[in-house]
Amino acid sequence: MTGHAATVMSIWVLLSVGFCDALTCYVDDLSPRAVGDSLWFCVFLSTRPARKMVFQIKVEEAAELDLQGSRDFALENLSQPLYTWVSTSHRGSSEALDCSNATDMELRGHDVSCPQIYAHATAVTQLSNLVVNLREGRVSSFAWDNSCSGCSPSQCLKSSQSLSEENFTEGSQFFSEGTCGESADFCIGTPAACNLKVFVTWAGTDKHGRNLVSAGSRLSKLAGPTLSSFYNTLKDGYNQASQALGK
């Protein structure tokens, strides 16, 4: 799947601890977009202080956002689960959406995504799938579209629906669907393998009313055995690359 996606890379920005001021993502204008137009997004990590990467993606292009260096942050912060979330370019706070709160979802769901687990004490996620929903060319919502059908229950990581504004601790409510992770030991031995990659697809309509269909290739469309094979291929590829490099 990822072989057909454009890989997009950026650099990390270390944010100050003043969350209300630091967690922002205003990069470009907010005008409606058509298929092929670019949109800016910020991807945050709940390190303390927080970090963000800024990416430019074309509407309807399946893209793989490569968060290089995130594996190191994950292994440094295993005392507390590490989360990611995504924000479109907009004016205002880009703190993670509180998806246990209907009011916050109504007010900010078109600007910011729910939090998505990246790592905890025993496992690290290699890949998460994000669907960006557009309505007449404007972002209307984000949807993390992952599944644990390709891994064992011990490898399934569940995401909290909210994070504390003060220190990014998890809330009390969790999503029923999880995402597959690799063991922390595997990530220690294979440095490049566990950098988080966010596979972005699209749904909805552009500013001309054209339907966006790339979300048809999202991870949840794969059946359990196929998804399991995909993760095994991903893992084997990193093992082979590490052996070739003599690491």
C-alpha cells in the first residue's frame, strides 16, 4: 500500500510549554481547495514539551507522512503513553481534540483530530491511517481509521479519546478500535522501523463538488489476514534493511 503513496518528510519543531500559545498551526490561507491543490497540516507529538512537524499534501493524493526521529522520542518517553494528533492550518488552538466532549467536537472537529496512540511502555506503532474529510473543499473532519485485525491482542494499542491540556495524560474513555504496534525491544534493535508513519487518504468533495475516493485504499479496507501480511512485510523489510546495513 505505502509503495503507491507519496512520502512526505519534514523537520521537528520543539514547542514551549505554554500550551495555549505553542500548540498552533497557522501556515497558509484557509480558502477551499480543489483536487491537486495543496493543504498544510501540522502533526504533533505529546512529548514534554510538545513537538510538531509541518507537511504540505495535495488534495486526493495518498501520502505517507514520515515522522523521522519519532522513534527516539517514543523510546525516551515510555513512562507515559505517547500520542500524536493532526491539525489543519487555521487560526486558534491546535491542542488535541477532546473526542469525549460533543461540544469540543462540534467547535473544533474541522480543525484538529482526536488523539491517536503512538507508543506505550511495551509497544510502538509503525503506521497509522488518517482519513481527511472535505466538504466543498474545506476540511470538515479527521478520522483515524485503524484496526487490530492484523495483530494479536497483546499488540493492540487503544487510544484515549482525550488528553490532559496540562501534561498530555490520558482521559478515562478509550476508543473501541485500536491499532497494531511492534514490541519496544524490536524498535530498539531496528532504529528506522518504528518512526511513525501517517498514511493519509481523502473522502468527501472538493470545491468543485468532485468526489474524493482515495480513502478506498485505507488500512481498514484490508481483511485480517491481508492486514497481518502487510504488517509482517513491513517488519521483514526493516529487518532486511538493517541486516544489509550491518546494524
